[in-house]
Amino acid sequence: MLRIRNLKCYYGKIMALKGVSLHIGQGELVTLIGTNGSGKSTLLQAICGLMNHWDGEIRFKDASLRGFDPPAVVKAGISLVPEGRQIFPPLTVEDNLMLGAYTRLRRGERQAVARDLEMVSQLFPVLRERVQQLAGTLSGGEQQMLAIGRALMARPQLLVLDEPSMGLAPLVVARILETLADLRREGLTILLVEQNARAALQIADRGYVLETGRIVLEGRAADLLVDEEVKRAYLGKDYRDFDEGR
Amino acid sequence: MIHMDPQERRQLQLERLQSTLNRACRNVRFHQERFEAAGRDPAEIQRLEDLQRIGFTYRRDLGEHYPYGLFAVPLRDIVRIHTASGTTLKPAVSGYTRQDLLVWREIVARALEAGGVSPADILQITLDPGLSNWGRDYKEGAEAVGASVIPYTPLSLEKQVMVLRDYRTSVLVTTPASAGQLAMHLHLTGVQPALLGLKRLILVGEPVAAGLRAELEARLQVETWQHYGLSEVPGPAIGFECSRHAGLHINEDHFLPEIVDPASGEVLPEGETGELVLTTLTTRAFPLIRFRTGDRARFIPGACDCGVTLRRIAWLAERTDEMLSIRGVKVSPDQVRATIQAALGRLPGNCRFFRRVQDARHWLEVWIGIDDGLFSDEIKELQRLIQTVGSRLEEGLGVPVTVRILEGRSFAADPGDPESDRG
């Protein structure tokens, strides 16, 4: 569904992505793991039309995304749940959700949007309870749910999430990732960028490990989860010397 | 994976190639220096074809970085260390992570399943000591399929036949040379192949000539499948035959094959015969980048009607390098010379060696011309000499060896054998 080849992104003269290739098949949940500054968010920004300059190839459903601005990317079927949620605090929960369906409402898909609003409410019952509450008064976890709900309101074919677990309590993280796994089971294609590598790999089909702008590993999520190098670098195990006493 | 659309596979191969190069350059000085010397960065490899810009890895590189110089992961991630004979006295050492072993198990299982091996089978592994590493890989692959495995153990021919008959072996993994010897033995001892449970031969180690193959199938009343592998490094079943027996499918999700002109190193147009060059795509501990296999092969164009979309090669007799293949084991002339030199303290002025075949037996024969330095009027001394050289070679190479000490005139004689004459 999404195919990236040799993606290079620059911030001025600094190359943040140094030739990244990856793909996401229809219905897959793929996770991208890496430390801070490895280039994960840059990659998502390039996909979502938020980077002005990139080299290489990004193709979605066999068409290039070159030159697409963010609304065009959304229209093509890709929705981003940005890092830090970025909901609109002074608006109600309902208005936030309806904003996610903005392009569809303009196309006159009122009934379909209403159905999706119901679907999102079922997915996150807490949002239904607070539908008239101002978004700024929600807890962090609820705001994250709102951000995901808003992205779903665009009825995406590919849902892209940037660090959805950031700043949330473990139980809330589990609840959110569980929802992603449910969405994946229902057939949604998902690209998940996460610092919480273990949690992400547990629900993903495949994963890529990004390190200083390069992919150094790819494979089935179950394999990466037991990989010694991944464990050391991303799953909270220490890293000692190369030969370490041998 | 074996039915993957070729377009999708190319994307997967590119991703895996790029991450392999990134890891190799980050962790292995040898690979890093080759990129630096060429003034290149892994990011420049943007298409599979761009790999042609990178230099080759040769067998001698493995010996030069003995033992762990080419490992790409810390030693504590290594769960198995394999040793195989190299091109010098120093063997080729390769390592495997837990993950690598799982991948190999899948690769071997896939190849066996393509040959119809199932949980109903009793699979016996009969290889020479020089291929004992493969014995372990085949054991694990066959266990993954669910077959009952009789693992590799060095046994006399008589014992092998006893196991074959009494245990009702249905699949035998062996080399064409050993299979030929077995067929001959059964014939001489009057054992009726029809009375055995043997149904399939998996032939490994060296390409089998069409004539020998037909003969084996007729004499043993079996169907045969060929597997292609590397004995020094990663392992067996890199290529395998499907039910159509029309070439060997390469496991392209794990290896990137190229066919190059052995002299110039240029990649050849599809269908032309040259040397097979392999790059690993999933190996973690011991990545190989453009490894010159020395095996002669050509790509078979077009799709196979078995439905498997992995590209096929025809594996051809004779090598593009000077290695001798003895019972599937690659024997380097340099290593033979170095071993003789180490055993005698010097390399005799007159020294030749050949692959010999007689009555379906294959062995390495070494002729040493007697000179003043070696001469002794005591037979015992000469016998000791023969034994020292012979046992050192057998230990180092893992194949049968015969050593003969000859006088000047006999030494110069024609060995009277159509097989390779080297040394």
C-alpha cells in the first residue's frame, strides 16, 4: 500500500534520513522504532506532506506523493495522529472530531460522517460521555483517544501515529495500543512510530529499526522482540562492550 | 514468500540489502574499509543493480580475518560457531545468532518441503566430515518439517546400509559421490533397492551430472532433488529444486544472486554462464557481501510452472576457481600445499594431487616425489611420512586422502585418470 525507496530528508545541510526504504502492505500494522533523533518523526512528516524537501520515492497505492500538501495527503487516504496530540483545546470533543471529517463534510458525506462519529464513540466510549466537554479539559489519555478518533473521522486507508504513548500511564497506553490492534484486525493499515518499542512490537506484524537516519534492521515483529540487539538498544537492556570478557 | 510477486520481492530485497549494508558497515571494519576505500556510502545503493559498485568478497578474505574478524554482532549474541576448511591453514569460521539459526531452519525446511519431504518421512543424513556443518542444518530443517531424523554420524558404508534398511529410511540427504558409492555397494552385496523404503535422495555438495542422476534414480528406484549450498559459510539449501526438477530456485528473500564473468567480474546478461556471486540479505552474525562462490551457473529465464516465483539457476559442473570438489567438499589447492608443508616442515619440490574416482569411490590422491630430503632407507620412516601427511590432510579437509611416495620417473607419469590434475 505504501512503498518508500531511498528517502532522503534534509534540515538545511543536515541529512536526517539517509536513504530509507520500507513498505507497508494492505492490512499490515508496521512499527518503526528508534531512539530520539533517529529520524522517525522526519519520516512521518515526509509521508504526510509536512516536509518541503525530500529525495527518493514515496508511493501510496501506486501513485507518487511528491508535491502533495497535508490536505492532499489526507484526501489520498492517509491520516496522521501527530506527536503531542495537537487537538484543539477550546473546542468541544464533538467539534474536534468533526474537524477530522472536514474534507468529507465539504464533499457532502454527512450521513457517512455521522455513522463514523458513532463508530468512534463505540471505539472510545469515554468520548461519547464527554462529547460536549471542551477538549482541553480531557485527561492525557482521553486527548490521545480524541486525536486517534479525529484521524479516523477522515476514514483513512492508512493511519499513521507518532508516539501515541508519550506521557501516558502504562494502563492507558495498553488501552490505546489494544484499540490499534482491534483496528488492524478490522482491516485498517497502520504505521506506528513508537519509543515504547516493546509495546509496539507486541501488536505489530513487522518492524523497522531506524538508527541515525538509516534502517539497520527489519523483520517480523515477533523476531525483533526476541532479537538481542533490539533488546539491548530498545527494550531496556544494557549494552556493554563488544567482546565483554570473552 | 516463495509465491511473492517479483515486484514486491525486489522492494523487500532492496530494504534488506540496505539494512544489511548499514549493519555491515557499522559493525565490521573489513566492510567499512572497503566502502571507504571506494569512496562510497551505503546510502548510494539505491537499486539492487547498484550493488555492482561494491567490490567482491573472496574465500581468502575469510581466512585473513580468522577467527572473528568478519562477525557483525558482539560475541555474546553468537550461539553457534562453525569451522570449515578454508584456503589456507587457517579455517573459515562463521557464527550464527539465535535468529540466524531460526532462519536457516526455515530455509532448509522450505527446500525439503519443495522436495516432498513430510512428517511421514524418515530422513537419514549421510555426509563426509567436511560437510558436518550441513549435517546439523539438515537435521534442524528436517525436524522443523516434522520428519523423523537420523542425524549425521560418521558411519561405515555397511552400517549406513544397515540403518537405511532396518530403520526404513525414506529420504537420504547425501552427496552424488556418496550416493553413487551406496548404489554400487548395494549392487555388489545383492541388496534389492525395492526392498528398502528409500523414496527420495536429496543430493547436495556438487552438481550431479544428468547421466549419474538417471543411473542413481534407476538403480536405487528413487526420485532425486538437488540442493545448492555453501560449505564454508552460512549453509546448505540456498538453492533447491521443486517438483519440476527444472533448475534450482534461489531463496531470494535471504540471498541476492548475481552471475558474473569470472575473469572481469562484470555482471553478465541473464542466461549467460558465469560465476555465482551471493550477498546475504537476512544474516545477522556473518553477512557476506558479493561473495565469489567459485560455482559455475546461469540464470534460467522465465517463470517456473510450479508456481514458485523465486528465480532459478542451472548449476553447472566444473568450477570457476581452482578448488577441487571431492565428495561435495571444496578442497583448496593452497590449503593442500600448506598442510603438506606443515606436516613435512617444507614443501617437497615434486608434489601433485588429484581427485581420484574408482568404483564410485572418490578421494584426494597426493603424489610426493622422493628427493634427498625425504629419502630414508627404512620403509618404516617412509610409512610414517605417508601417514603423517595423510592424517593431517584428512583432519584438515574432512575427505578421504591417499598419499603415495614416488620416484622421479613414476612421479612424472600420467596419473591415468580423466579427473582433475592439479598441484
